[in-house]
Amino acid sequence: MRESGDPARPAVVLIHGYPDSKLIWEPVAAELARRLHVIAYDCRGAGASSAPRGTAAYDFERLGDDLGAVVEAAGSGKPVHLVGHDWGGLQGWEFATAHRFRGRLASFTAIAGPSLDQVVLGGEQLLRRGRLLPWLARLRRSWYIGVLLAPGGPELSWRVLPSGDRWRAQLRRDGASLDGAWPASTVADEGVRGARLYRRNMPRRSLRPRRDAIAHVPVQVIIPTRDRYIPPSYYDLAERFAPFGLRRLEVDGGHWLPRTHPLEVAGWIEKFVEGVERGF
């Protein structure tokens, strides 16, 4: 866990995605720390965190245990503002709609991270309406999930086919700002371990989406319109599941907004946090 900024200020907890570590947040955290208390931590299997072997250890419930420990360690006793990118966003939707975190969170910002429940329910809605082509188009954008779920898929993807250099080249093509620390030299191992997030949670939630997963805090969704992995339609049901307010921002950018637009991302987070703290 890494803290920065003034502990007396409102706390923002940053959750990274796949196959990342908390290092992806460095440029955003440095800007936020000027006016807020910032906490970033490594999720299971990434960075300095532990890496349990079994997929059960990567269940949303266990990930929630980790967030609870981080919030307690932050020590202010006040609700925190949660921010998640990619898989951090999927986790954030889970926590922002879970009873166990009611009163412990003040707001939630999802960056390139839709609700898994809403994605599944939106797909069901398309099929009921006979809109097979849009459903297939959504499925095509998420082709990589099938690879990560397939036996040996993560190992083939990360240790056999692409090298760390190829991954870095891909990030550069997407406009991401790389440095000596991010992405880490261990990204291939983290890619293999992090696939357990998909294996544990996606099949289960795809079969049994939560139809009552209502956010108990104000929500902000930041949607990169050129995201090659997640189409904007994945957020179509967000307003229905955010009754305490939804702020939707569509941004001309790719998936890695914390590294392509760090100053803007920090500004959007800060503005939203300030609004929630003032009661809008």
C-alpha cells in the first residue's frame, strides 16, 4: 500500500486493473496528492501483494476483504472515495453495490471499468429483443476473455507468445506513457496470475448476474470512446443501477486513460470528490 497527500483531507483509494499494479496510478496519484489523501494498493497476484494459487482466493468476496483492510489501515474512520480502472472498476462496482461497504464508501469512479452484472444483463436484453448482431459485436470486442479462460490460455498468451517488449509496444501504440517502473518487468507473471480473476468471477457472474446490484453511493463513469477492449454500450444500464447520482464522461481516448490522460483523470476525480463532499 502506498499513501501520499494530507491524511486530514478526503481519502481516495485507487484500485488498478489487469495486468497492472498500483504503479499505473503514479502520475494520477502525484497530482491528486496536492489536495487529497491518496492510497493505492496492489491487488492479489500483482506487484508486492501475495499471489494465492487457487482461483477461489480471487473471488470478489476475498477481494473485498483486501479493500476492507486497506480502508481500515487508512485510519481516518471516514468513508473513502473509491476509484477503479479496468478490473479495478469491476471490483469497484462490486464494492459500491455490496451491503458490507455501505457507509464505508463515499463515492465511486469507474475508469474503463463497467459493472460485470450490467454487462451480462445488457447482453440478455439484446438477445430478448432479437438484436443478435449488436450482441455478437460486443462479444467480439471481448475476445481476449475466452483466451484467459481457456486451459493454458494465460500461459500461452504471456509466457509463450508475447514478450514484455511486445506488451510495451502495444501500450505505446495505445498512447500510454511508459517509464522505468511501469509496466513492471514481472508483467508476464502478473498476467498469468491475474487471469485467476477472470476464471473465478466471470463464469459465475455470467450465469448468475445480480439483478439488484444497486450502488449505494454517487457514481462517476469515465468512458474512453476508443477503448479497444470495452465498448461504450457496456455502460448503458449504469444509470439504472446508480440511484444516488451518475456522472457519465465520454473521453476521446483509449483504454489506458490513467497513463494517456493523467492530469485530466486526476481533475475529473478531484472535481467529483469535491462535489460529493459538498453534497453537490
